[in-house]
Amino acid sequence: MRQVILDTETTGLSWERGNRVVEIGCVEFVERRPTGRTFHRYLNPDREFEQGAQEVTGLTLEFLADKPRFAEVVEEFLEFIDGAELVIHNAAFDVGFLDNELRMAGARHGCLADRCAIEDSLRLARERYPGQRNSLDALCKRLGVDNAHRQLHGALLDAQLLAEVYIGLTSGQEEIGFGAPTPEPGAAAAVEFKVDLSRPRPRVLVSDDERAAHEARLAGLRKKAGRALWDVATEAEQAVPA
């Protein structure tokens, strides 16, 4: 499976108010592993930043003045993402902006959902950590992703951080070391181990000291709680007909 982890930076919070995309950052994964391929472009928005947006990104109109407009990179962008699953944090925000840019570049481009499946990592985080802060910074801290170098928002840096966060959010046991090991080439085949359930089970014998320590522990529990769970289990066992 091919995935593209994507982030954007914009001139403000709402494309409906005429705000535009000023940066796109994408990181490609295949079978949940980075390929080393990225897509990163700064864009000339042809408009001012809204108050506060420039401070978040550190970008200026002077810096963006000689950068291409979205329509100039749209084909390259679509070629990079076509057919992939897009992983986006708070996907509705970025998808809204990018679909607007695609419309402005020409109706023939359609929208992102026409070309890609879209996975919202914010939705995944809220399902896994309900009632907690699930911003990218909060998830980096919770999942042990080093984001000390993230002083400002940047699309490519945030996409790289999100890639690590996403793997942490969706890792199964096999990816964190609990799956069955893959045999080394040339290694001896594993021997199948079978248990004969018809044979008597081995008995574990305890010493007198161990038995006394166990009884003392139960006595302490009975004194504090009136009875011990061990008593409940013993009573249930004795109630079963022989």
C-alpha cells in the first residue's frame, strides 16, 4: 500500500474567506515504510496573510514573491499523490484548502477524494485518546516522537513528524516486536511442538515455608477486607459436583 503523509500551511484559517495555500509538504510511505521520496513546494498566494498566520509559519510575502503559484505545480503535485492514501491531521482543513486550489486551477482537476483515499489521523487519535489533547505536538510528546526542532509550523517538517506519529498510532504488535519472528535465510526450520492432553498434568509442589507465607498473606487480606478472592475461588471449586 502506498501512503502519502501530507500537510499544508495557509494564509489564514478559512479558504471561504479567500485564504490560500502557501506551502505543501508530502512524505511517501510504501507498506508503512518511508521511501525517501518527498514533495515540497512554497507557493505565492497572491494575497496578504491574516493576522497571526504569518507568525505561525514564519513565512513572509517577500519570501514567497518569487515562488510558483499553485496552478504552476498542480500537475506535479497530483502526479505525486495520485492513487495513494493520504494521511492528514485534521483532514477537513487541508482537504478544504486543496480542493479550493484545485477548483481555481481548473475544474478538470476534480477534488482530492476523486484521486485518493483520505485518512484523518486526528480522528484516529481521538478514538485512541478520548478527552485528551490530540494536537500534533501533544501526540509527539505522548508517543515519544522528538519534535524539539519544531519552533515554527512547516509543511514538510510537520508531515515528517506526522508520519512518525501515525505509525505510533496504528502500530500493531508485530511492528513493535511481539509478532512471530521471520526466520533468517538458511535457518533451521522451526520444530512443531505438540502437547498430549491425555497425559497427566505435572504437579507443582510447594514447601512448608511457601505454604505458610501464602496463608499469612490470605489472613492479612481477610483482616482488611473480610475475605480474600482466593476464598471465593475455593468456595466455587468446592461447589462443583465431583
